[in-house]
Amino acid sequence: MTHPVKAAVFGTGSWGTAFGMVLADAGCEVTLWGRRAELVEAINTTRTNPDYLPGIELPESVRATTDAAEALRGADFAMLVVPSQTLRANLADWAPHLGPDTVLVSLMKGVELGTAKRMSEVIEDVTKVPANRIAVITGPNLAKEIAERRPAAAVVACADESVARRLQAACHTPYFRPYTLTDVIGSELGGAVKNVIGLAVGIADGMGLGDNAKGSLITRGLAETTRLGLAMGADPLTFSGLAGLGDLVATCSSPLSRNHTFGTNLGRGMTLEETIAVTKQTAEGVKSCESVLDLARRHGVDMPLTETVVSIVHEGKPPMVALGELMSRSAKAERH
């Protein structure tokens, strides 16, 4: 008899916990790793995550620990679900406990500041694990809806298609439908840049600019993402799929999206400090907009929306001024 698939999930926030539930519902044995002993204790004793998903009961096959070695013992998959800017330091601590065949899976949507590396590149850099043992899961996956077992789809991307299929089987449930892909670059870029566009759409909503503006921003944001993807060797079709358009639409249209909510507060006139103070969880786009712009400049790609978000979020430019500058850019063909 084959042993059940074992998965370690590093991160006990809303997405780590929700994805732990998906894995358990798909038949895996799941160990959540958490930094805070009191939250780990609460998960094990109350079968809920009171800090991030209050009131949602966790499956029996999910348990939590603060010990990385224990979480990784015999793990087929290690899911990494921490804020992207903390990955490198955390992974250096966890790497010595990795098994020789453990597949590392990024559920993070960011680009590292300073290096402009995608999360799979940071994983490879720190662990020296080959690309066929690094995978990415991304798509329109708002954690709360998945924890409530509402229907969702995602992409499971790995350079090695057989690994992608194994991972697909490990997280396929009646409500969570994963599709395989070998385009890791496109999958990661779609997830990282949509957070930046989500901020832009949130700012526009906060300013009361309307649905035409929202539709335009989503579309031009997707064009911007695709331009960068092409320059980096991604498959352009990835951006019209779940990792691109799917995730972008969910982020830009949902009040559950942290980036959209963050942007809305900025658009209503709150300062960056005030907005950070009322935001309990990480809005990845706030830091990643700078690293995405860095990536664009390294590849000689024009990303005006990303530049605008950086100018509002980090340079204090008033949203109305930034909007005026964006609208007065020189006219060009749509396929410019």
C-alpha cells in the first residue's frame, strides 16, 4: 500500500492555512509550520486558525508545529507561503532539513527587492535544488473563499511536467481544480505584477473613477505584464490564462484582495503610513511594485502603470497628479 502524500506548509497566514485545507481534502497528511507557538497551539487544540481564518474548522489531517525539521520529515512537497521579502532568510534556516526528493512549491506572489529575482529563483539560489524540484501554484485564489470551499481553479507550474502532474494530483479536490503548465516564468510574473495592477485599480476605485477606468487599467495592466513576460522568455498564452487574466480579474474586482483594498485607501486620500496601519496582512504589491519596475528596467520594458504605482506609493505623488500624467502620455497604437 502506498503511503499518503506528505506536505509541509510553511506559513500559517490565511493562504497557507487555506491551502493546507486543500491538500488535506485531497488526501494528503499536512503539517503547517508557524513561527508563533501560541498560534500553532491554537491550531492544534481548537482545529481553527483564530488569527487568520476564524470560525473555519480545519480537517483532522492538518496539524501544526514550530519545528521546521519536524514539518519536513518525510515531506513529498514543501509549500512556501511566507511574505516574499522574508523568503530568503527563512529558507536559509529551513534548507538543511530538506529531504533529497522534496519538491519545493512557491505559493508566493512577489519579486525580491534588490535582486529582482522571482521566488523560484530565490529558492534555487538558497537551496541549490534543481529546477525540476521547484514548482509554483498560482491563479485566482482568494484565501477566504477557498477556505470556505468555494470553487476555484489554479495553475501548477514546473519545468518538469511529471512533477507538475504529481503536484496537481496532491491538491485536486471537488472545489479546487489545478491545471498543469511548464511556463514557470510566466506563472510567477502573472502573480507578481497583478498585485501592482490591483493597487492601481484600487487607487482608481478609491478616487471614484468608475468601471471604464477599471476595465482600461486591467487590460493595459495585462498588456504591460505580457510585454515583460515576452522579454523574459515566458509563453504569451500564459497571460491569457489563470495565472494572468484569471488572477488579475479576481484581484482587481474583489474586496477580499489586500492589494485592491490597500490601493482603495490610498485613492481615498490616506497616506502610505495610515494605510499600512489599517492593513493587518501583507499587501505584496506595496514592496513588489519597486522590484517589478527594477525588473522592467533591466529588460528595457516600458511599464507606465507600474511606474505610476511606484510614484504614488513610494514617492508620495498625489493620485490626481499621477493620473493626469498617465492620461497625457503620447498617443500610440494599441499593439505598441
